[in-house]
Amino acid sequence: MRYLAVDPGGRSIGLAVGDDETGVVSPLTVLRSGGARRASGEIAATARRVGAERVVVGLPTTVDGEHTPACRRSEVLAEALRALGLEVELQPEHLSTREARRRAREAGLPASAAVDHLAAQVILEDYLAGR
């Protein structure tokens, strides 16, 4: 099965693509947020373009798995994607952005580089590892 992962943020949304057959997950792109309705349309179009059968949306929980205020943004986005007919799962995650920044540093990217797509990659890797 092919997946599209989403790291929803206040200003930008990272996307990554992968599949469970090969286990390979690749960062894809970073979108401007602009609200759930606009973002969901772009995400749905991307899911169709890459052939994703399921969208995995990061749910920013605490280390203990407790919901944070930012979880609501993920839940609203997931609802908007479901309304467009997509199969969506929420993936609890924490520290994905920290791991994405570490990967960016290792790749020699500047500190100011966007890492949201790398955070989406981390989210999908964790999702696939848990299946």
C-alpha cells in the first residue's frame, strides 16, 4: 500500500510518500498551510498524483501520549481530508521536527531550511514501523 504522510503546522505542511512493500519513505514537499480547506484540497490532489491509498496525519502528542493543543489542527485537517473521500489515519508523534532538523544538519542543509517534509518522513517511518 502507498501512503502520503502529513506533518501539519501552523504556517506550513510537510508531505512525504512511502509504501509498506519496500519500506522506503521519501520527503516530498512543503505546502503553505492556509487553513484546513485549502490545505486538504492540495493534499488530496497530491495523494492522487502519487497514488497514495491512505493519508497518515501526524498527531503532535506529548512524550506520554497526551493530546496537546496542536492536536486539534491535525484532527480538523483529518476530518477535511475524509470529507474529500480519503482514507486517513492519525499517527501520534512527538519530536519529529527535532529529528527532521537533525537529519537536515547531517545532510548539510542550512539551519533556515524548511524541514516539514522531513518531519512527515519521520512520521511515516514510525507509522510503518508500528504496523
